[in-house]
Amino acid sequence: ADDTREVIEFTHDRPLPLDHETAVPLCDVPDTDIVYDLSLSEESGLQVPKQIVDGSEGREFTVTVANAGPDDASGYVRVTADAENSVAIDGSPWTFDFAGLPGGSSQSWVTFFSIKLGARTTIAWTATAVPGCADCDLNSGNDTVTATSNVRVTGGGGGGRP
């Protein structure tokens, strides 16, 4: 007959114990508290040059913070650049403030910098989003992202063969 339906009914013979339920972060938050989720994406939260020639001026990096909401977010993003050869990088650390960042939106900053390290080395970059209040950010596990740049020096230019 073409008017029948097959139904599968799933039942549990072992109910889930009460202490194993999955907590939903917003359930225990009073309506008067401000909560949001700041994040820095692994793919686009911190964009730095992969290769830099020592002595370069006018290089740039981009940092982007996102707010998943539900409330507007405030705080700052700190970007640090540490050279492996321990030479200080002008401007590092950089700090970018934000306030009233609506849930579901993001904010980006582009900053120019110069590199004068005097040697072939690497730069370890770290960007961290810091919320404006102690318990506002629901997931602090996505607030930091890292990247690496290779610094090379120009040299001899070659031309002759041994």
C-alpha cells in the first residue's frame, strides 16, 4: 500500500546521569550581565608578511577581532613581535582599543612597521584579544593567535662563479 509509513523509535534503557549534562554557557548568566565571545581567527585574525628583508620600511600587518555576541564588546587587542635574535622591533607591542563592537561583527587594524634587526632571523608574532571586563568573554580559548615571519638579509649579489 502506498499510504503507509515506516517509523523507527529510539528509546534509552540507560538514562544519562544528572551530573553529565552539557552546560549551555548562557543558561547561568543573569540578564543584567554583559557577555560576548571575542575571537581571533587562525586564518585571518593576524596577517603578517611571511618573508621580510632586513632594513625594510613600510611593511604592514593586519589584526582582526570578531565578536560572536550576544552583547556589544569592548576591550583591546595587543600585538607583539619578538625577534629570535632578541633585537627589539620598533613599536612592539602595539595596542588597539575597541568599544561597542556589536555581536556578529568584527573590527580590523592595519599597521605599518620597519625591520632593522641586523641579521637573518625569525619574528614570532602574537595577537591577543583582551575583554573589557573579567568575566565577559564566554570562550577565552580563541582569544590568541600566532604567526611567524622569516627575516633575511641581502648580500653579495653574486654574479661570478667559483
